[in-house]
Amino acid sequence: MKISVKNRAAIGQRSVRLVALTLCLITALPFTPFARQKSGQAYAIKGAQIVTVSGQVISSGNIIFRNGLITAVGANANIPADARVIDGSGLTVYPGLIDAFTNLGLPEPQNQQQAGGGRGANQQAQIVAALTGQQQGDPLQGKRPELMVTDELKPGGTAIENERNIGVTTALAVPRDGIFSGQSAVIDLNGDSVQQMVVKSPVGMHLTFNTVRGFGGGYPGSLMGVIAYMRQKFYDAQHYQLELATYERNKRGVRRPDTDNSLAALQPVIKRDEPVIFSADSEKQIRRAINIADEFNLKMIVAGGTQAQNVTDLLKEKKIPVLVSLNFPKSRAGAEESDDTETLRDLRDRAAAPKNPAALAKAGVKFAFYSGGLANPSDMFTAVNQAIENGLSKEDALRAMTLSPAEILGVSDQIGSIETGKIANLVITNGDIFARGTQVRYLFIDGEPVDVKRAETPQRQGGNRPGGQGAGRQGGQSEGQQGLNVSGQWNLSVAAPTGAIDVVAIIRQDGENISGNTTSPLGEAQISGGKISGNQVTFAVNVTAGADSFTATFKGIVEGNTIKGTVDTPQGAMDFTGTRQRPPSN
């Protein structure tokens, strides 16, 4: 409708007031996303096996969805005349999988170059501190409780695409680093804008036990210091709450409290309206986190939970759910021969990790799975199959990747199962989703079809690990034996918290075995335990800098003269990329 100049003059002031009022109301509303509105196109999946998760499996039925929402599910659900029909014969429909703790959609850590670009002892100290968890400088690493992950999210990217290819439609996006890392959001892995991606924000306040020990780091410079810092922050939040309440009761004659964004962000936490999500792996860390939650009456979720099976009674009693990492502990050097270099605790954790989910399920502790920085997202299924082999039922495994994370993260009324009224996040496969050789045939996110790349080789490797026997086998012969050659000079860049670390790797290959050496700001180190399996490369370097030493395990996917993957360090997994500068030499 066009408005004449005369009419605009007549209603101008009233329109300005209306627009201003509308903007005020919009900005005052919380960020509560909903299923995106489509053009009205209806879709129907006809005659497929439907695994609803929340109810009985429908051996042959129809699913209809329109405008991003499921409108009908059942053996005889009517298909609208205008629906685009997908023949589901021989296919199985599952709820979209949920990765319950990720950095998906977040930019890589900024490269924080030192003044003058020096590579001396100070830089070595920074790198060692970051890789071993002994961060120095600001313990919050620039992060505060008020940080919203939605302020950092970027749509698209290879990492998101790789997860979609295996059927993941939704993830919890978590801010990186810091004691109080900030607040997370549940996002759907499709959309041209952050507003289109977000299902719920905020979800929880994230805390870690990161310290700044050594190398001149300040307070809190120890684990006890970190715990004291956390407790003081919550005490300050309680005091801030009292100040605000006192001022609201009687503003006259009372000094207005200073605004504190960090303490304001903690108000929903101390009121139990928002959970704290503690990253805690060991039994001691989990117990410390529970003690803090009890002291301040916080609603709590554990993330990591490597040794959660040791405290199942306590977790069950306090109704604390666990987000379980599928990046199970591995040999430090990436090879079985390294057992004699590992501690007894390392060996126990490695043996116990696949048994952890079954123990939680048996104890009645609610849990969900997440990828934990795996270089290849399809390795999630490898780990899940290991858990199934160690006593976890397939039903509980599927629930841990669908409805359970939705319940834990507070979005089960929107996603996690196939039910009328829920968001149409669906993954359609040509078989059992956990079976070797199963592929994703169709994927819908918010009711919108999303392209997926089908793997040329089977995605599921049963209980095999990358580099293990049987991984990537075709006709009894691996790609490494068929001619993949990774020999040469590789220039790698590791995305560490201190910034990018440049590593030059000289790799020599003998069949499926890798040897060589690396050069970095930490000096030269020998490659050990190197293996090729399919197009996956795994090797370790044992680094010593001064009195500190640690093992970094590289796991990457090779495509021609490029490689991309993660480095496992005592501080966790870090992304790396690289290119081959010199081709293989004879």
C-alpha cells in the first residue's frame, strides 16, 4: 500500500510513536526462537519405519509436516493433496540427532601474536600453559558470565556440514574457555542467520576448573584459587540480589545499586531458573562441582563425566544429569605399544570409558552424548557401538542422542522425538542408524530439506577406532596399503587458546606406519605411534619444554595435499589444519 505525501504528513507523528513503541516492546522481549515459518509447503514421508523414541516404533507409517512443524504421525496419517511425497519404503525415520556440547558455529580462537613476534622462552611458556591447562594471564580469558554464545555464532561452516552428514540436526553451542565461560544456546544446524538457527537461548551458565598455575600467573593461580573465585562470585551475586531487592522495596532515600552485568547474569542461576553446566571429568572434579552447587542451591549439569560411573549414587540422589563425551580416552601415543608410558589412572580411564554409559543407565542417571571434539564426526557411532558392546542398550543409546539431551537442555517440547507439534528435525536412513554401512538418505531441519554428502565407504566402523584393525577396510586391504602416501613436509597450524601454533611435520611412511619429527616454537620432537587407516592419519609427539612435558596426539583426515583434524592435549582437543609443502620423495 502506498501512502501519499498528504497522508504521511497527517499520520507522521502517530506512526513515529507507534514504531518507537513497537521497537521498545521487541527489544524488551527475551530471545525466544520458534520454528521458522516456511512458504506453506507440506512434506510427507510415506510408508517408512518410524522410530519415534517417545513411543512405539511404527513399522510402516506416514509423517506429515508443514511450516517446519510435524502435523501428523501414524500408520494411517492422511497425506495432504499438496504435499511433496517421499517414498519411505525400506527406509527408517529417526528424530534428528543432538550433539549435546560443542563449539559449532563459533569462530576459531584469535591469533594473539606477541609483541615483536618473538619465539623465546616466554612464548614457549604461554604455549605449554595453554596445552597443559596451566593458562596464564586473565583467568577468565576475556570471558564473563554475561557472555551469550549467540553474540559469537556464525551460520554455516565445514564443521556444521560434517555433523549434518551423519544425521546431527541440533547442537548445544558453548562459549570457549574461561572459568565462567558464558551462556550456551541450543541451535539447529541450518539457517542463514543466527536468529533462524537458535532454538533456545540461554540454556545454561558454563563453568570450568581451569587454572593459571605457573609462569607468573596471577590469582586464581591454583585449583583452590579457582574454587574460591567461583564461590566469591556466587556470594557477590547473592549480595547483589539483596541490594536490588532492598532498593525495589524502598527506592526513596536508598542509593541505587551500581549496575554489574556479570552479577546480573548470575541472577537466574542463583534463582535456579538456569542451570550451571560444570565441565568435570574426574571423580574429584565432579564431587567439587556438586559441593559448590549444594552450597549455593544451584541446578546443575555435569559435562564430560569420564569417571561419572564412580559417583552414580550421588548423581541419582541429587538428580544431576550428565553430558557424556564420546571422545573416549585413548593411548597417549596413539598406539597400543605406549601402555608402559601411561599412568595407571590413564589405563583405567581408557578401559572404563566405554562402560560409563551403561553404568549411568543402570543407576537411573539421565545422560546424553556429545562428540567431544572428535576429528571425524562419524566416530561418534564408533564410540556409541563400543558403549553398546559394554552393556548399553540400543534404545538407551538412541535416546542419549535424541530425547535425553532435549530433556536435559530444556527443549523436549520442541525436539528430540517424532510427535505432532514438534519441530520437523528428521533423519532418514537406509537401515539401523548404528549399523555399519548405514547411510543418511534424507535430512530435514526445521522442516526444510538439507543436502547431505554420502560417504563413499561405510560410515560405521563397529567397535573399531581410527587406526585400529579393520578401520576403513575394503576387501581386506586398507587405503594406506592401496597407495595413500602422506610422506613429505606438512605445514600445520594448531588453534590453541594462546593463538595459532605453527608446526612443521616431516613425515616418513612405511606401509601403514608413520615416523618422522616435528618442529614448533617448543622445539623439535619425534613422531611416535603413527598410523594410517583409510584416509585417517594418527600420530603423537612427546613434547618437553623446561620442567614441563606432555603428549599431543594428532588425528586428521587427508585429502590430497591438505589435512584437517584435532590435536588431543591434556587441556582437551584443539583443531588443526595443514598443507603439504613438499611432495613425497623417493
